[in-house]
Amino acid sequence: MYSKKILRILKMKKIDVGDRVEIISENRKIRGILMPKPETSDPNCLIIKLDDGYNIGIRINSIDNIIKMEK
């Protein structure tokens, strides 16, 4: 489960696991699908599945903004 801080942000922005999102982090845009957090991963990292199929983790402290994209 994601940390309380992440869950609060996602709830405020009406973003759920499986939604397509755009993350602005350190002057770059990352687009993909918000994935559930694996049991062994850092609870303060969002897991995003990129369009090329790779998953990446982005620490919540490095995120400037997260936006839910239209389907």
C-alpha cells in the first residue's frame, strides 16, 4: 500500500490505480499508468507503467505535479 501522504494526494486529485497519469518531476514529463505498489517497494514511490512496458518508481518528494489524463 502506498504511504498515507501519497494516498491523500491521489484522493484529492481523484486518481486511482489503473488511471493514466502525467507526472511532472524535475522539469520532465512522465506519462503512463499508475500501478499498484508491490509489497516490497518503497511506500513513498509511485509506480508507473510506461508506454514501452517498463515500470518505473518515482519518489513522491521529487514530484512537482501529477495530473489525471483523459482516457
